[in-house]
Amino acid sequence: MKFLLNDYIIDEYVKSALKEDLYYGDITTEAVCCNLDNPQFEIYLTTRADGVLCGRHIFERVFKILANDEVKVEFYFTDGDEIKKGDKIARISGNARYILTGERLALNFVQKLSGIATYTRKFQSLADKYNVRVVDTRKNTPNFRIFEKYAVKIGGNYLHRFNLSDCVMLKDNHIALLGGSITNAVKEVRKNISHAHKIEVECDTTEQVKEALLNSVDIIMLDNMSCDEMKTCCDLINKKAIVEASGCVTLDNIEEIAKTGVDVISTSAIVMKAPTLDLAFDYNP
């Protein structure tokens, strides 16, 4: 599955990362290999922890761009597969210069994305019991959003808007700019947006929820409310809009939030707090 990703997108990022890491060259590898004629090497990508694999194709592109056909990468798993501690994930063989030079960058991509995919799956597995979607946010690593959103999708979660042009989201500061009136904010927005765009409004109180309903918005976000407040608001909304809960979502409280009747739970934690999965290059493991 390469949802969101195409080679022309991946390659732009990989080339930029290679320039950052290589600069004028890998002086260590070149010094070690300078007197070796076409040195060949074989190594394995392994996991030191249980998790969900993500980033396989990006890993492959690192060596394709760096070495063309002088390095062969053979994966035993695909993105979305569960991997167990000690598993051999892939075999990397070929020109030692390119393998050693690309090792760290390839690992950085696959470790980071596998960590996100692993963490997101934990959240969604808890929310699945209540038919609630867990989605990401725009709190992403700058210039790395496309990969992080890909990892969220591979982990089994769902996506919020990709960027500012996807959907109207009237947050507290937008509303404050128009005197604190949701009604005025929605009216101004409707004058200017396409018919194809939905309108979401962030609400902190029950009164704001009532005002959002009067304006027939598409999505109402319940921001940093208690579970009791969310239950009250879900009853009030009564399926007249999609209900999204947001704010301070953790693995410990996500089930309680899901029980309130919301349709969607958005959280930056699935990306920003995801630990890196411990993967490694092991020689003859």
C-alpha cells in the first residue's frame, strides 16, 4: 500500500536528506573501502521490539537513489504487518560502500514511521469497540507531514485535513476576531468558500455548541471538555453534525471519550508522542 506516496514525492525528500547527511561524502566508509575492489556486503534489517512495520518503500528508495542497482533490498514483510522482537525484516546486499553510507538514513525513515504506525494502532484498537475513528491533526514535524500521515494510515487510523485548504476550521481565535460570534464567523466564511468545503467549528462550551447547531455547521469539535460535558453535547447535537472530540487524549482515557457518543477523536499524540521503533542493521544475526 502506497496511499499518499509516489516515487516523485518520496525521491524529493530522500535526495534532500542524502544531501544533508552526505555533504561532501562519507569519509569513514571511503577510507575503509578505498583499497577494496568492489567490496560486497550482506546485512539484515531486524527489530528489537514488537511493532507495526511502516516505511518499506521509502527505505528501498534510499538505496535505489544512492546506489541505483548496486544494492538489493529484499523485504520479508510489508507495511502494516505486525513484526515481533527478533524478526528479520529485510535482507540488504550488494556494494558495501552504498550500504554503509545509506544505513542510517534508511533506518531513520523506517524507525520513525514504524513507531508512529505502532502507536496509532494502539489508539484505534481501543476506539474500535465503540465505532469511533481516531484521527491525526496538523501538529506535524515541518516538511515531514506526508510521511507522518502515511504512517497514521498504515497504523489503522484515519486522517483529518491534510492542510489549511482542505476544510474550514473556525477555531477560538478566528471567532474572537469577529467579536466572539460563531454566527458572524460562519456567515463570513460561507460568503467566500466553495460549496465543496465543509465547515468545522471548535466549541469550548455547551452554549457555543447550540450556536454552531443554529448555523448548521458540518462538524462540531468539542475542545477540552470533560466526558460528562461531551455526553451532554452529543445528546444536544443528536446526529445533526459530525461530533469530534479533541484535547488531552491518551491511551488511558480514550475509551471513556469514545463512550460519550462522539464520532471522531482527534489527537496529536499519535504522531508527536509516538516513540521510535527500535530497528537495527545486524551483520549475520
